[in-house]
Amino acid sequence: MPDFQQRLQRLRRDVEAGRVGTIIALCLSLYVLALPVMFWAGSGIVLAPMPPGRKVEQIFPQKDSRWIVATAHIFTTPEEWSRIVVYEDTSPLSSGRYEIKPFNTNGWASLVLRASDDTDPTTNGRRYYVVLP
């Protein structure tokens, strides 16, 4: 056991001294030890369902004074913008719950939106999408 403690102290001194070889070896060792745990933990990840559509973009609502605003970037023509539907998780929001405003001449637009139950979209834990059916 004293041998292990001596090696550990030497490793600590090498890291504190900034010896690059020791630091790289330590990082690689930690990575090799953590890799099986990462694979095991990652095997149970289930992706959240997305609404169906030809073009789907997740939007991230932000507070802008008294409005909740989000921007979308994948729609390029006014025709596409006129046909989009905003989804809350996998359920479409009624058209009275969002308003589309041109953002620029490059095809971007901003959306002013409200959650289906009037909670704060920035903190209610739901995902919001703009979808071109």
C-alpha cells in the first residue's frame, strides 16, 4: 500500500509541475476507464418524438420584454412561412397562440408565441417546433 501512495504522490507532483506526458497519460487513463460507463449510460437514451413534416425545426423561445419570441431559419419563401404550423411537443398549437413576423429579407422570421396552457414556454419543459407539413 505505501508503494501505491508514493506513486499517487509522485503523480500529483508531476501534474502540479505541469509535466505534459504525465497529464496526457492521466487523461487517457481516465478516458479509458470512463468509456465503458459512457457507453452503458448512453445505451438507454430515448430521443424525444418530433412532429411529422417536410421541414421541421426546433425553436427555443426567449423572453423579449413582455413577449415570448423565437426565431426559425429553415424557411426561405413567404409561401413556406404562410403554411407553417407551430407545434408544442407533438401537438399543433392553435393559430391564435402564435404570430409570425418577418425578421429580415433573408427568409428568417420571428415567432411570438404562447403555450397552450398559458405557462411560460421558456421554463415549462416542453419543446416547440415550426413545421412545414
